[in-house]
Amino acid sequence: MANTLTSTLPGRIKQATVLAVFFFPALIQFVFMNGFLFFQFLKTFFQERKPSRISTFKGGPMVEVTTVSTEGTLDFSLHRSPTYLFEITFGALWEFGKRAAGLQKCRLIGDAELYNVIMRTGFTAGLLPAEPDTEDKSIEWTLTFPIEDYELLPGFYWDIKRIRLHKNKRITLMDRKGNVHTPATKLWNFAKAHAQVQLTYYAPGNAHNHVHFIFPSIMATLVRERLPKRSALRRLLEPHTRFTEYINHKALHHCKSSDNHNYLMERCFKPWLCMPTTNQYFLKNIKECTESFYLINGFLRRKLNVEFAYDRFIKEYYDLVLEFVKNLDGRIGLDCKKITEACAEYIPGIAAYDPIEVVATLIWNNGVVHYADHESYVEQYARKYGCMGMRKSLFGEEANSMESYDEDDFDSEFFYVGDVYRTQVFINTFVRYNRCYFIDLAITETDYGFSSAEAKYAVKQFRRKLVKKNTELQNLGLDIIDIRTCVRTVCF
């Protein structure tokens, strides 16, 4: 311990120096941006009130919120926008201080850790059974990266096509040329570093799209447009759809987190832009994935496999949420059919499901799965192993000579510290939940505003069961997240 402190002390001193030098410029930027935000808030406040609008996105058939209501814009600007401003100023400065001091680290993930991380996070959304005719009969599951759907920026590489999970909890990797890499092969660590980088992108860029778009956005709009303000169903769903229209609209139409070209100005003044591909491909993948999920296949939620620790975890909470909605409906009558019929106008497949199931899925998706996907990814993976950029080709195809880089610019041999720095700023700003200053969005603290004593009792019972289930799962080693910190809505 003493040796560790001694070795990091010079770096900490250097980081503190950088923070001191740039603190006031960051403060000026923070104050200016908050002033601009306040001006925009006042401007919107005095404008004519406008409702949200749902229409096709990029020619359809994807349907999304294309205009956010004035009320939704004001609500987000007041409660959520300030948390982003802090991260892109002082949060980015903290990470820059680490980079300048040589403290920006990205460890190469261990073999066993890679297997465990995949099984205990939202990466399970991409796991498929191995093909029956595969030569290696020990392969149980595969996770395939859609690398052919992307064109990377010059100097970046994604060379792994498939992660293969074996019955003995062993992992092997197949690259884009069909070569298989195992712990016994020469390029194993290099191939694993590529897989590590691609997984860093895969969670926010591929596996999580259906959790955010189409169904959650449309339901958020319809709750406010089609349900009477004092109806029991609106009281139930409003807390779980607050901020959802705005955050999804921003992601699709403003693209602050994903519109990267790797220009010098972007690297200097937008340090959260870490994706090694342009916004065109990011949006294309969202559109194709969500269209396939909701509009072509008619899914309401993805199929869960309780053999996977993560899937079992979220399945346990789905059962609780479904029980809660059925209990409420039996006590006060929710009339769930009204909202599902409205939703079916945009997502026809919804008509095939029980209305109570649709409502329960919305609450579970927005109030459990969304946060669990984010938090498990950040805490179990991205905080230690997150880096979205790989500058070294597995096949020696570097467009830019590696001689232009100093080896000191790389951590764990493979990860360029500039990419690690930008990835961590992105994670801190857009993937990690940053708490609202004035409201508590924890699912266990949700106030539905019911006046009925029976409904209040049902809510109290639901909260108690959530906390009890949390303890049960922790005792079983399924401590994926703490449900008491779970954010009840899609708001980041």
C-alpha cells in the first residue's frame, strides 16, 4: 500500500497542478453555459405552448418523437440539463488532469473477467446459441459484432467479428478474416484488446437501442397526449416516462454525444466525442435495430435466458412489476387498453399483447432495465476497461504509421491514452447517471400521487417488495445493481 501511494503521489501532485491551472477557465465556461441555458429556458417559457409530435424518422418505417412539447423541454432544461454542464466542464477537466499526470489507465481485461462481465451486464442482449453445425461442440453462446455495418474513421480498427463462450466458461475470439484466437495463440492479448474496445462501443451503440427508442418515446408522448391528467393510469405512468421524450429526441436529432469526425477542434473542445465512427452509422444502426425489434418482429421486450446472471436479475424485477400493475388494476381499475390501443396506431404489434403486460413492460423497461444496462456497464466494465478506440490493426494494416506515436502514449500496450480519456469523459457525461439537483428519481421513492387508500397501500407494498428482492438477490450473488439507486425513467 505504501509503495502504491509513493508511486502515484507525483502523478497526483501533477494532476492537482493541472486542475488548479485550468479551474478558473472551466468555471468561466460553466457559468457562461449555465447563463445561456437560463436564457434558453426563459425564451422557451414565454413561447407559445406546443405539444409533442410523433412522425417517421429518416423516411420510416421507424416512428419517433420528432418534436418535444414545450412543457417537456422546460422540465428537462430545469432538472436534467445542468447535470450535463457540470460534467462537460469540471468532469472533463478532472479526466484531463488524470491524462496529463499519467494516471489515465485502461487495463487489459482478464480471461475469466471477460466471461463474467458478459454474463453480468446488458451484453447478454447480444448472446445467441452457437450454430448447430459448428465444429467446436463446446461453444454454447456467441456474441457477433456488426462490424460490416460501420465505416470507421481513418486510423481506427475493429478486427474481431465474434466472441465465443464455451461450456467450461472459456472464451475464444474469431477475427474478421476467420482466424480463431485462444489463450494459447500468439496474438491472444492483442485480439482480446480489440474485443475489449468493441464491447465498449457495443453496449451503448448496439445492445441498448430498443430500451430507449420507439416504444418508450411513443408511450411517453401518448401518456401526456391521450390520458386525462387525473386518470389512474396517467398517474402510474407519468413518473416512469418523465424526460424520456426529450432525451431520445436529443440523441436522434441533436447528436451531441455521437457526431464525431475526429477533427482537431473536436478533440480539443469536445472531449466526450470518442466514437470511432461518424454519426451517420450510429443513427443507421439505431434505426435498423429498433425497426427490426418493434416493427418487423413485433417484440415487446427481448427474450430473457435465466441461465445468464443478468437476465435472471432483470426477470425477477419484471415479475414484481407485473404483479404490481395487476394488483393496482384489480384495486382501482387502470383501463390499460386505452393507452395500448393508442400505441398500436404507431406500433401495430402491440395489439397482440395483453394491455396490462404492455404497461408493466414500460415501467420495467424504463424503471429497471434502462438503469441496470447503464450502471452495470459503467461499474463492472467501462470504468476499468473502457476504451472505444483501437489504433493498432490485428493484421498490421495501420493507415497511419505507428512511428508517429510514442509507446508511452499507450496504456497496457494497446490503448491510446487519448482514446481512454475521451471514452471516460463520454461515460461520465452520457452513460453514468448524474443525479438531479432538486428531485430524487429513485424507483423506490416514486410518488404516484394516488388519492385512493387502496392504491397507496399497493404502492407501499411494491416498494417493500423491491427492497426485499434486492436483499434476496444480493445474498444469491446477483448484486448486479442496488435497486434503491435505480432511476425510474429513461432520462440519460
